[in-house]
Amino acid sequence: MPRYEYRRFGYTTPPELSGGRPRDYKVAIVGAGPIGLALAIDLALKGVASVVLDDNDVVSIGSRAICWAKRTLEIFDRLGVGERMVEKGITWKVGRVYHRDRELYAFDLLPEAGHKMPAFINLQQYYVEQYLVDRARDFPELVDLRFKNNVIGIENSNSGATIKLETPDGTYNLAADYVVACDGARSPIRSMLGLEFRGQLFEERFLIADIEMQADFPADRRFWFEPTFHEGESALLHKQPDDIYRIDLQLGWDADPEEEKKPEKVIPRIKAIVGERPFEIDWVSVYTFQCSRLERFVHGRVIFAGDSAHVVSPFGARGGNGGIQDVDALGWRLAAVVKGEASEGIFERYNAERVHGADENIKNSARTTNFMTPKSDMEKMMRRAVLDLAAEMPFARRLINSGRLSVPCSLERFYNRHLSAAPLPPGRVAVDAPLEKNGEDTWLLSELDAGFTLVSFGGGAGPAIAGVRHMSVGADHGDLIDRRGFALDRYGTRLSYLFRPDQHICAVFRKPTEEYVRAVVDKELGR
Amino acid sequence: MGDFADDRLGTAGDDFYEALLEAHKGLSFEKSAALNARLVLILANRIGDLETLSAALTAARGSKE
């Protein structure tokens, strides 16, 4: 299997430096990683133009983020790259936890049928970025990709932000109504604005290596506490496409990061895991983790999304997946404000929802990291007790924490639950279901692909409201047919659900009158 | 012994484990052990049923170490 071939995207002199006419930029996105690119595509699908600025002109070097969760895949599917990702990625849903060489238990992250997207795929970040760039290029009029445009300054005001860019042809200024900082964990924009990034640093070092190797290891996520093949506290082995395996080894706080990166140190550690199979090292890094976030993600006309806003330790796959949920929450709001359909006040709700999401991710990944790095003899003893009991007592398995894997953030706290009969309350993200439309197979989430949508389960008419689509789902008649019963089972009958453009439920009605539905939509749009 | 094996904490398990470590934070090993001893007595009284407690002792003792 040939290794990934890095290709330069290339640099084009921006119109500002080639005598072109200056343009009116509504949205400037800083950073062409998965978050920035996904946002540009989401905006383009809603007819909103953006300029994407990146200091580099190549995809991520090294695989970095590899685990993409079901919700992320659903969002990517809405953006038009989900199927391509699943096709290339390694699909998995089972995690196995070992203590020394004994398997303690396995967990299944998606034990039920009737979902388009799998629980997880593993796919190197460079593929994800390449697919997103390819997709962004489907919108040449709406996505202006500018590589080797490095942000060196920013001025924020109440009516817009101006960024100063450095290119191979010199510097120029670019003014936009909104700037979205998707510029990563070490966000230069965060520093330029002098914003504090507060949190917890874990006193532990991890070796992360991607190796290329022919092996028949399973796709399952395998995690060892006190492995027999490594003197450290834990190890993780995970399969990626192209015969690449991700290995995470806990090294301890005293490990020397420069020494540990050297092949003469890395190779014996890997041999201890994979035996005498030949392998090649693709990428190696020694990490220290922190869980930190900005206090607020919205600062005037500068909005933060992804790692620039929050970082977590990687056990739980909550970094990249959390960032994509930021895009989901921001894209429709930003598009609505730029188009004049919503008031700027709705960015406060983006801030509140995603601060909540970041806190949930930080809480879970911090707990995992704490479980993996006992800080005292008593903590070690406590963890040992959990591991010892787990072999025979299922309750103790629940206490073992090798990662609480990314799940969609629930927004229930932002909504009132007024209809207790509804199986899914407002604030939850839509649960997928297989359906039929005009005799063709489809999925519920594929039908919730734009704008606000009112869906009447078990049939029923909906009010005609500008900007709100209506569809009915029935066992044998309606706009969408639920032949296999998954949708009616998941949503109930004689209930109408109003979905936000990001597929979150924002209201459930017995009788969706025009007045009620309009009131909910107006509130969501801040008008 | 099946009763002891069943998970009754659910997702609150992580909350409890975090609170447990928090309670021990900053204590010497001896003070931590004393905290555990008090905790056992408090929980035993809360369970308040000798038969259950005897079975729990057997279950805990039967496990490794």
C-alpha cells in the first residue's frame, strides 16, 4: 500500500497584491485544518462566501487526529465528504481493555442497527483535510482558499475585524465582517488578542507513533493498563488505513522528550509490541497533554472554533470531534447573521452551547488522564482495586477509564422539556433512521440537510411557514416511509419535531400551529 | 454474589471516582488509609444489614490480594 503522498496546494498571489479590485469580505476563516475547511463548506452550502487563510500549503504532516466519531461523520456527510471518509477509513465500534495480558472487558459503542454512519472510523487527518479541500473546490465562487497567507496582526472592532497577512509577495490587509479563528491549539490570533487560555496540565509524557506494518491486528481499539510489553502505565494500539497503526505509550513524567523521539529508543519499544514483523516509522511525537479553554469563544467580531478555543487530552477522541461540533453550532448561525436573517445576539448562544460542550469534553478527558496517571500510592492502590475487581465484577468495569469516547453533546439544559411523552427531548441531536422517499432508500439525517425542518412522525399536516420545510414520516404513507419502523420507534407517533439547521431538536409539538413554530424559529434566530 | 457485581452507579461511576480521588488529595498514605477505614464504617452503617455486609466482606476478600 503506497504511503500518503503529500502534494503542495500551491500559492496564488491574492487579488490585493496583484492589482485586482478589493473585495467585500463577510467571513474570513483563519486556518485550513479540518475545522476551518468544514466551516467554509458549511457556509458555502448556505450560499455564504468566505476566504480561508492558512500559513502553510500542505495538509497535516503526520496523521494527528485519527478517530472520527459518528456525529462528526454525520456532519461531514451533510457537508458532502462523509461517504468518502467512511469508504477510506477503518470502521470500528469495539474497544477492548486489558490489564497486563488479560482482557478485562470489551465495550460496543453502537450496539444497534438503523444508522447510516458507524460509531467510529479511523482516518488520518491528512486524508480528512485533503477531502475537505477537494470538496471546498466544488464552490469556487464561495470558498476562496489562500495558502501561504500568514496572519501577523489583527484589529478587532464592533463592526468587523482587519487582519494583516504576510505572503511570498508581501503583506496586505484584509477586512471582514467576521473572523473565525480556527488556527489550532497554539492559536496566533488568541495570542495577538491577549486572551487567556486556562486549564490543567498533566504531568505525564506519551510517545505517539504511527508505523507502517503488514499485520492482521483487529480494527478494535485496544488499550492496556500495565502492559507486559512496555514498562510504562499504559499502551494503546489502533489501526488506520494504508496498513498504518497508531501506538500510544505512556512514558512517565521523567522521560526526556528529545531522547524518546530518537529511533534507537522508539524502535525497541515498538518491537516489544509487534514482535519480529518488519515495520517502518511514519511519524513520532512525544506529548504532554493539557485541558484548557478560553473563557469565552466569541470576542467582538472574532469567533473561536476548534483547538483555538479548547484543547483536551486525546484519550476519548474529543479534540477534533469537539471542534467539528463547534462548526455544526456556528455555521448556520453565522450564515443567518451574514444574510440578515438573524441578529448578532445568537452568537451568545453559540458561545454558551460550545463552552458547555468544551467543559463536558474537558471533564471527561481530564478524568481519563487522571485514571491513567495515578498521582499517589493511594491513587495507584485504588486503581489497582478497580482493575482487580473488574475481571469478575461488571460494576468495576464501568469505573475503568481508558477514554470516554466522544458522543454528541446534549443541549437539553438550554431548552424546556414541555412534552414528556416525546422519546427525544429538545436539545438532543437528531437520531438517524433508515427511510424511503419516492421508492428510494434514504436516511432521516440526509433529509435534514438545510434550514429548519418540521417533521411529523406518524403523519399529519404542517403549517406553511417561510423558511421552514415540512415533511411527514409514516409506516406506509407520507413524504418519507418508515418501512423498518426505526424512525417511529425512535421519535414516537403523532408528534412533530422541529429541527434546527444543525439537526438538533429545538421543539416537539402535538399540534404544530403556525404561531408556535414561528415563535421557536424566531427565538433561535434572535428576532 | 451476583448482587455485588451488578453496576448500580451507571454514568455516576465516573463522578464518584473523581470525588473519591478528590477526598484523598494531598493526604499522606497513612491518612488516606484512615480515610478509607472511616469510609468503610460509614458505608457499612448506611447499608445496615449484616448479611449483606458479610457477603461483601467475602467478595472483597475473595478478590486478588
